[in-house]
Amino acid sequence: MGMTPQPRHLLSVTDLTPMEIRELLDHALEMKRRSGPGDVLRGHSVALLFDKPSLRTRVSFDLAVSQLGGHPLYLGPEEVGLGTREPIPDVARVLSGYVDALVVRTFAHQRLEELARHASIPVINGLTDGEHPCQALGDLLTLFELRPQLRGATIAFIGDGNNVATSLALAACSLGMDFRIASPPDYELPQRMSEQAEALAREQGGAFSQLREPRQAVADADVVYTDVWTSMGQEKEREARKLAFRNYQVTPDLLAQAKPGAVFMHPLPAHPGEEIAPSMLEHPQSVVFQQASNRLHLQKAVFCWVFQAAWEGTSR
Ligand code: CP
Ligand code: NVA
């Protein structure tokens, strides 16, 4: 009997080599420009197993699967009871018998890793408390569209060292970019993740710095990026976080301290009045809606990577 090949999972940005990230961006851009239907997922079903709410991730994955010829199946928080109605390993083994890939949004990153360990099909991270790789890669796609030379560009992340910040730090450092994050005490990037980002930056000729002062982070930056102060699952900490992050709001004035023409990015949903001044989404330098739409194209390229489909495997 032949050995079953190990499925390719995308749980963390670090599941991709820097070369694979570059290829993924090239391919996503090519798919966006071509924008016709593809057949990489023809005859395949993909379950979208979501433990938390979602607009962008759910809709863009659903459409990515359909546009590649596959069948998406959404399973919301009330339907499966991941780890409550049924143990995670059993859910993984059952779904592996029905569908060809899983996109998962859940809480602890370890829940995703446990699912992947017991699944015989590819598992893609649609956000955990630890990482949001498809967001970070989609954001790099947006920057790549705006300026094909990413190496040497600087991203200043203002705020919480959360899932979005972690994946963006890893992705940016993988491409030799300069990633700076300004956070208040106790809300820095987790130490293990900043060590990984630093190691990637050293290897790829970029830079990583964890700072305190937003103005220091944005000085001469090409991108000013922020995310919510209170992520899904942290609602009880909201008041404490509002206090801790009160000096970390991105405003037109802070953006003006970056390079002229620097872009403003946010993964959405946003909380105007907290992490951003009320006008930021509509700011002339804001690219937030381009970011949101690029999730679709990036995720189509992720499916090609996951299934090791030839980059040119979709219909031209
Ligand atoms: N940015 C993002 O992942 O949005 P959703 O939570 O709406 O999917
Ligand atoms: N950090 C946010 C991102 C939402 C897309 C959260 O986890 O809620």
C-alpha cells in the first residue's frame, strides 16, 4: 500500500517559505488581472468551519471556492460545537471523510493545530487568536499592487501585538521589509513571534523593531497600519484596553508624520473613535477597501498552493 501524502496546511505565515510568499503574490495578482473562473477546485468541496463571526473571510473564501469550480459549505459557531458537542480530533476525522479542505476560524491557535494534526485534508487558517495569515498575505498583495518593490519598504503597526500584527510581522520580514510595531507595555507581540520575525528579518535583509512611541514607529514609514484594540474573544477586557491604548489612535496627524503618500491600512472591522480617528477609513491615503477585496484573489492563490496545483493550473 502506498503512503498517504501529508496534506499541505496553511496555519501560520511561516508554513510558506519567503520564495513561496513571493510566488503566491505573483500568482494572486495574475488571477486578479485575469479574473475569470478557474477549475483548480472542480469536483472539490471546502468546509468553512467558523467559531467566530466574519464578513470578509467568510464571503471571500466562499466566493474563492465557487470561482475555482468548487463547492463551499459554511458551518457556523452554532452548528458544529467544535470541542464542546464533539472533540476536535473527531470533527477533523469526520470532515476529512466528506470534504477536500477546511478553512477554520477559531479561538486558541492550538485548536487549529489539533484539527490539522487529525485531518487528512489541507487546513487553512481563517483567523485564530494567534495568527491571521490570509489577512497578512492579502495586505502584502495590496502593497505589491501599489509598489512592486516591497523589499526595503517600512510598515509601522500601531497598537496591539495581536493575531493580525503577528502574521503581518512574519510576512513582511519574510520579504525583507522593515516592520515596526509600537505598543503599550504588556501588549507587545508575543516574545516567541517577535523572535521568529527578527530571525526572518536577519535572514532576508529586513528589520524588525518593537517600540513604544507611535511617532517613532511612523517616522519615514511607507505604510501605517492598525487593528482593533479589543479582538474577538477579549470583550471582557474592553475597558482596560481602551485605557491602555488611549495614546495609540491613528489620526490624520499621525499619518502625516509618515512618508508623503504613505498608505493607511486596517483589516476591518474598525472601531472609529478607538484605534482610528473617525475620518480614517475615508482618508485619501486609505487603502482599506482594496485590502478587503484582495482577500478573494489571495485566497484563490492559496488554494492553488494547498493543492499544489500548477500556478498556471486555472483556465486562462
Ligand atoms: N478582516 C477580516 O478578517 O474580517 P472578518 O472578521 O469580517 O472576516
Ligand atoms: N484582531 C481582530 C481581527 C479581526 C479581523 C480580531 O481577532 O478580532
